[in-house]
Amino acid sequence: FFSMSGAFLVSMDQLHLAYLHRKDDLFSWKCVMLVYQLVSFVFYSCLFMSGRFGLVSSFAEQVTYAYCDSSIKVFQGAILAMIRNRQDLQVMRTWWVAALAVGKDLDNLIQKARVPVFSMDTSGKVLEWNTNLVKLTGLKPTDVVGKMLVDIASADCKESVEECIAYVVKTADDPEPEEGVAVGDTVASSSCVQNFVELTITVAGEARKIGGPTARQLAMTMVPKSTTDGSFAGIVAIGQDLSDIAELKIIQERKSALMAMLSHEIRSPL
């Protein structure tokens, strides 16, 4: 009686747990496991009752128990292993999809950002060139991808670009500034401050309009890009177009020079 009651209570407990987790992943697989366990309990119960009422001999009962204990547990372990393996595969697929989504989001950010963004490898060779840069410079990805950034930049900023790339590569694995060097200290020239550089690119193609700027002055911040294992893989540069500001600055300087000349002529007439 106690054995039958125990088997019945265990079966009801399994059914209750299955009902509570009916919305879980692999529920159908777990139902197979549950049905297999219930069938096993019923079989053991029938065998036990047959032995108690003398329908089978004690020797036959013990032999059946021995064979069933080995075979039933092996099949039960196999079903459980398949469920665990399936769950592991689902987790791996979730991580894989998440990793692909992150990479796709980064590509979309680079291509569709309304600010100039491009990426390079560890040597400074351009790998990606977003649409905003195409509009600003007239240079298409086919014109710049595979070329060194210093070859694309104007002559007056080549040295600054090289210094900025060298700084990012040097500090990629150690982002903390060197002892005694402040965050805003200039690396070597006035247009390169650590990972910040003023990049000038000559305008080409349809972007060059009559009366428009012949070169684009870009304020770029370069940061290291890592692989999935955390190792240094390249550089991503993001910034802002300063061409209009630079043009206004030039106009203001010319205006100040003109006002100074007029003031001098008024004070010292011929």
C-alpha cells in the first residue's frame, strides 16, 4: 500500500510540475520524459502487485527488477541527455544570434549615422566609410577602402593622423594615460591631442560645388575596436564636420583685419 501510494504521489508531483512549466522551452521533450517515467512507475507497480499476489515467482520478479533497473535508467538518462543537449544548443544559438545582432547594429551605426564615421585596421588602412562621409567628401567607399588614411588626408594633417593612430594602437591594451601625462596634453602637434585629431580631406566629385568648400575639416575621435575575445582588432573614428565653423572663423578673421585697417586709416588719414 505504501509503495503504491508513494508511486502515485510522485506521479502527481511530476504532473503538477509539468503543468507549472507548460510554457517553458522544450516542454514537449520534457513531456516525453514525464510519460516515460509514469509508464515506468505503472510497470513497477504492476510487477510489485503481481509478486505480492503470487502471479509471478520471487525469482522472476527479482530478475525483472534487475534488468529493468539497468535498461529503464539507461533510456531515462539518454532522454535526459538529449533534453540537456537541446537546451545547451538553444543557449548557444541565443548567444550566436545576439553576437550577430551586435555586429549588425555596429555596421548600421557606422553606415547610417548622420556624422562622419569610418573604421580602420591596426595599421591605419580604411575598412569602412559611411554615407555621411560620402556626402561630405564626395569619396565613395570604393575610392577609400583598402587605402591608408594618411594617403587620403591632406598634406597639412598627415603627421597628426599618424600620431593619433600610433597613440590609439599603443594604448589599446592599456587605456589609462601615462604617468605625468594629462588627458588634454598634446601628443606632438596642435591638431592632435591623444586620440583626437583634426582631419582635412580634399573634396572630390559631386560634393565639390561652385563656391563651396574645397576641403572638409573633420574633428575625429579615434577609439580601439575589439574582437569577441577582447583583443585589439582595429580603430573606429567618429566625429563632426567643422568646415562651416572653420569658414566662419576665416570670415571673422578677415572682418577683424578689415576693421583694423579701416580704424587705422580713420585715425591716420593721409
